[in-house]
Amino acid sequence: MAKKPLILVTNDDGITSPGIRKLIEIMNSIGDVVVVAPDSPQSGMGHAITIDSTLTCDKITVDKGNQIEYKCSGTPADCVKLGVREVLGRKPDLCVSGINHGSNSSISVIYSGTMSAAIEAGIEGIPAIGFSLLDYSWDANFDNLEQSIKKIVKNVLDNGLPEGVVLNVNFPKTETDFKGIKICRQARGNWVESFDKRVNPLGKEYYWLSGKFELMDDGKDTDEWALAHNYVSVVPVQFDLTAHQFIQKLTNWNF
């Protein structure tokens, strides 16, 4: 009998969120599952790590299943670091992050705690995937994602991923079947932010961040196009941020 893969599961919405509970259920059908996830929501944390306070990582039982679970007081990136070094004591065969309540397509990948957990695993040399659904509701329906997630995970386990690459997978919100899985590039877009300035009862000013996404890309090979047309988008993401195409030109500057 073939040995089951060891799968580390994490997220940024917190260990009790419906998205990660569904992902755990799916991963239990594929391998041996260990969960290390935040004890509270950590959305928008990006690749932050905890360096100015202590971390806790406590074993917990949330619901039925064969998984072993730990809640962590830190960020998604902290969860992966602790999971690999302290909980598992070795690299798992795969790390999956999500399922996020809300899309992480286009520029949102930069801010995403979900994807930062996957990227942290990739930095450790672990094949990793971040899963997100374009539905911010706590009661989002994840049921029709299962077959696509299994297909993507099994492909990664069978084929591996190149060094320095992880997958960013986004699902459109739909009650019908997806048209398919589309391999994409990250769309060029940006968040146009504004601040709602208010005053509290003590006269202290404070701000609420808000904004809207602005797509600046009409390509049909992007994640945004795929999601708008009912496809699952899969973007290979690299965490080497070097602008390689500019190196030669930069060497010609008069420094």
C-alpha cells in the first residue's frame, strides 16, 4: 500500500472558519493531515511574522475527522514556520492554505495572508497551494469546489512544483458548474483606497480604510478574466521579486 502524503493545512481566516474546515475534510481524503492555523482572523496580514511578542501553539479539537490540529496565536506565516519546525519536525509533502473567504486574484496576492502562508511553505521548499473563493460571506458555499481542489492537489503531488513557485488558485462564486480550470497570469490591477475619517466620543480622530479594485488589464489570459467567465484560475506565483529584465539596463546607469 502506498504511503499517504503528509499535508500541512493552514489559512488566514482562523482555524474555525468554514473555508478551512472544508479544506481539511477534502485533504483527509488524500493524505495524513496536520492543521496549524491562526486562533483568530488574520486577513490582510501579508507576510508578517511575529518578532515582538511570544507565540502559543496549542492542540485543539474543532470537529470530527482524522486530522491533528493546533491553533496558533501568530500570523499565517508564523503558522507554517511553527508547523514545520515544532509540530511536524520535518517538511510535509504538501502545504495547502485556505479556503479563503474572498478572492486573492490580481494584486490582492501581495496583501493576502492565505497566499503568504503558501509562499512561506514554498520558501521552505515545500510544494504549496493557496485556495480562495470569490465570496466574502462567512456562510459561503464551498461544496462545488471539492472536485477541482482534488484535481489540482493530486497534480501537484504527482508532478511537483519548480523551486521558488507556488500556486494561487481562485474560484468564482457560482451555483453552477465551473467551465473548467484555466492557467493564467496575474491581472494588472490596483486597489484605489480611501479613508473614512471619524471622531470617537472622546473627540479622538480615527479612520476606516475602504476602497475599490480597479482592473487595468483587458487580457483574456488573466485570473480576473477567468473568474469573470466562470473558470477556476490557477496562477503560478514566484517569490523572487527581482525585476530580471531591468538588471542589464540598470548596470548602465552612472552610479
